[in-house]
Amino acid sequence: DAGVIQSPRHEVTEMGQEVTLRCKPISGHNSLFWYRQTMMRGLELLIYFNNNVPIDDSGMPEDRFSAKMPNASFSTLKIQPSEPRDSAVYFCASKVTGVNTEAFFGQGTRLTVV
Amino acid sequence: TQLLEQSPQFLSIQEGENLTVYCNSSSVFSSLQWYRQEPGEGPVLLVTVVTGGEVKKLKRLTFQFGDARKDSSLHITAAQPGDTGLYLCAGAIGTYKYIFGTGTRLKVLA
């Protein structure tokens, strides 16, 4: 298996533009997570999907952020409009639902908003 | 707010030395995981500890979960340059949510 695939790996955009990050989870995994990592705040959970349904979006910073999972093999995280403080590395992770099952992370998307 | 503090924040040591990284919280966790993250990559799971007082070994790495399930330690024996990376602990809240620690950045010099 190729693992969790994220695209793009790097994104540089101007403030105010829309940004869409993409994730393909590992086949057979029915839990999907979006995280954000910064030096100041570390790794933070943004949203959790189970069987394509958003279960917990309490970590989504504000209305500018939205996430979808239209099917079991694809998810997007959209920021509109983007701001410089959104600059971070965004990770997608997937796992088989269950307590203490292993989550597999993608390589991340490094977002820079200028 | 649940918080996981890791110490030290940074550590630079010579190859062959031993080290211990700590992960502390005032909250009780149902389980705790340790990850290693290399530059440009996502975190990779090393171990999950579940029972208070549990000790797990992974080659030269020894992981311990505190008796009260509020803290954990990672001990590396005879560190090697390949051990270099960011070490993260993560405490489980409920069935799916993990709170990640502040991280320990380790550099092992050859």
C-alpha cells in the first residue's frame, strides 16, 4: 500500500486566496483525521471523520476552514479566505476505527500564506 | 485544557550515550502513544502503552507508562544517529482523540 497520500506537498498562496488540501487515506481505513502542526502550538486535531461522516470538528479554528469527505477514498480541507496565520504543516492521518489502533500519517502539506 | 508537557525540549548528545525523555500531564489518559517524526515526514507510531506501570521495549527504546496514567518516559540506550528526530507523546481522550505533547527534538551526533 502507498500509505496516506496528501497533495500538494507545498503550497504558497497570497492572503485572501482559497486553498484546498487533499488526502487519500489507506484503503480499508474508516477513520480519517486532519491535523495542523506549528512550532508554537504543536500538533492539533482539526477534524475527525468516521465512515465519511464528520464526528468532531471542534478543532476547526473558524468558519474559514471547512472539510469534506465525499467518499471513503478522498477528503479535502479548504481554507477560504486564507490568512498568514494559517501558515503551518497540515497532516492527514487514517486508521481502522478502534481504540488504540495505529494511525498512519501522510507526509503533510506545508502551507505558506504571504 | 489538557496539556502534555515534554522535557527536555531539545537534546543534543553524542552517539553511544543514553537519554530519557519525559511526558507529563495533570490529566489521566486511557492510553498513551509515542511517535517519532523526521523532517518532511509525518509522525510514525513507535508504541502504545495502556496499563498503569506498563513497560514496553522496542530494541534500544524502553517506554514506561506512569502508575497513575498521567505521565510516561522514553529511554534510549546507546543512541545512534538514526535516532535523530522529533519525539512526540500523545494521550488518548476517549475512543479516538489524542492530545499531542509539545515534543522533544533529539539530535545524535556521530
